[in-house]
Amino acid sequence: MPPLGLGRVRCFGWIGIRCKLCSTVAMASRCIRYLVGDATRPQKISSRHVEHENQIIVHVCNDIGGWGAGFVVALSRRWRQPELEYRAWYEQRANNDFSLGAVQLVAVEQHLWVANLVGQRDVKMRGEVPPIRYDAVQRGLHRVAEAAKERNATVHMPRIGCGLAGGSWDSIEPLILQELVQEGVDVTVYDLP
């Protein structure tokens, strides 16, 4: 596998370090890997001497059925199914689990799923309160961890909840460490170049 380029690793209980991400990153455990790249094109990463074939891309959705701005635009350019299934899930919400903290897994390719995580209340600021709901993101990440462990999958994401949802990465990152990384799930976060 060719080197993935420069990145950063944030480890549970360690100080963040800078390293050149290549096969040696597999020796780091309980870490979030940060890469410059496109979260809709997740990198295959070997960890703990295991090649993970299955991957889950996580992003945060709102609870009003809106889809059309932010990371979802990039998702819809690659695959229509996450948007179609999210809209159907919302439309049928009286008869399903659509609510803050819920997660919908959508298969988009062999070994690849998109996790629509409902972690945003509406799409607008309410006074000084941003749409992000950290408790819902935490519950959703817990569900993503369960799905990732069932599938032996790695998890990939942009900096969820920090764009249109108005969240702070300083609040989101600990949730990822607690709900995913501490549970043994490998996580890669992508920043656009």
C-alpha cells in the first residue's frame, strides 16, 4: 500500500503527535487518524495487523428531513442511495425510529456503508444555540460502534457536526474517542485540502 501522506494521530490518553501515515501507523492503537483527503473516498487502513475490508462513512443529519448543503452534497454526488433512504426514513418517521440519536446504515458499495446519524435539531441557530445536539451525536456514535464491530469495519468521517450544525470539534472529538476508539473501532477523520 502506498503511503497516505502527512497526517496527525490523536490517541486516547496520549498527546497528539505528527507522523507520516503509512503501514507503521498500524502500531498505534486507540487513536483517531487525521488525513487530508475526501471522506467519500475512504482509505483502506491496516490496523493491529488486520486488513479491514468493511468501511462505514459517518455524517450528521438534521431532524427535519433537510438534505442539500454541506457534506451531504459530496455524498449525493457519489451515491444517490443515502439521500433517498434518508428522505424515505424521514417521511415515514411516524412508523420508525427516526429521531435525534438514531442511525440509518445505507449500503452504497460492496463492503461500504454510509451512516446517516441524526445529531442536529433543525438547521438554524435558536438564539445562541447551534443546531448540534451533542447527546444525540454520542448516542448515534454508540450505535455506529456496534455496527462497526458487527461488520469488523473501520469508520471514516469528515469533522462531523462542525460545519452547518455549528458544533465544536473540541466537544465532538472526545465523543469519538469514548464511543468508537475506546471500544476498539478504528477511526479516520478527513480534512479537505
